[in-house]
Amino acid sequence: MVVKSLLDLDVKALLKRLEEVSRVKLPESVIEVSLVRGVLHVRFSYPKGAEIEVEPLDTKALAFLFMDSETGEVTALEVVDVDALLEELGLA
């Protein structure tokens, strides 16, 4: 499956399956989603401080969690190749 539009992507299913596979609890609220050249960015909340802590997820496809340096809360998720992640998660 080649995702060409956000309309082709079930973001809720992707986040749920990513939680199961990576064993990381993601926030339930999403305030922004963008897809540019296969890079998926999901914004859960705006950071109160600097958004400097970046943690790679334990997936073959490159995926990173961004965290608020003041609160330690997950604020965003970035997937470098959404098609590769969907295939890895069995959602393609």
C-alpha cells in the first residue's frame, strides 16, 4: 500500500498497533497530522518547554517520539517512511 493522501491512512489503527508492537503508551488525543513525501507527523500536544528529547521506537521503520523537556510527556510522533511502518505493523 502506498499512502498518497491522509485520507488513505487509518491513523487510529496505526497508533493502536504501534502501541502494541513498541509497548509504548501514546496519548489518546491527536491535534494535528501531516503527511509530506511519505513522512508522517502526528502532534499530540504542544510542548510547554523545549521539545528536545527524541526517542527512537523499537521498529525496523524509522519512527521517533518527541517529548516535552519540562514534563516528559510525549508530544509528537514522526515516522520517516509510513509505508514501511504500515507493512511492518501488518496494516498495508
